[in-house]
Amino acid sequence: MIRKKEQMANSGNHPPKLVNGKPAKPAKDYLLGLIRKTAAAFSVGLTEETQAVYLEYLSGYSADKLEYAINRTIQEWTEAHKMPTPNFILTRCIEYSSRRSEALDRPDKPPDWDPRFAKELLAAVREANPGRKVRQG
């Protein structure tokens, strides 16, 4: 049953849903779409071999991290007609992780703040509102 949920969560060209309370890894087609979006933004053609390299390096990250990283890469990459290196994109994935942890450690939270409850609540809100983007923070 879990396998079917994972397959359903990772099918198509849309961000994956939560699987067992954690962000699912993006589907190959979805990740390829992000890679091609980046290439298109810089007017770069990619061979299948090059796409495979990017897939290998980026496939271990969640869709949220990858979307953030790709959007930041498109905003920040300054070399026209050159594809950003996988490391450049991965650096932005790591940046996304540190930004989220900083948001959870904000000093304006009440003293009885429970981050586990907040994550569970956010997951429940996202599940109750499929198709709508629910922001954290």
C-alpha cells in the first residue's frame, strides 16, 4: 500500500506530496522538467547524458528544495548561454534547508511553542488543501 502511495505521489509533472509525513523525492519527469526549465532560461541545449548527470546530483533532494534552488539559480546565475553547475544548484538546496531551520528558531514564538505540533498542523493543512500552496512561517 505504501508503494502505491509513493508512486502516486511521484507521478506526473507536479511536485510530490507527503509520503509517511515526509516530502517525497520528486519524480524523474518532474526533476527533468526543472532541469530543462533552467536550461531554457539560459538558452542552453542539454544532451541526454548531461541531463542524466544533473538527475544523479539533484535526485536526492525534495521538490521544495529543488524548486527554491532552481528559482534562485535562475535569478542569480550571470553567465548567459551557460548551464549552471550542479554544485551551484546544490548550494541553493542547502541554503533552503538553513533558511527553514532559521525560521523555526525565530525569537518571536511563544514560550510553549512546539515545533512538532507546528509541522503536524502544517502537514494536515496541506493535506486538507490539495493543489493549494500553503506557506510556512
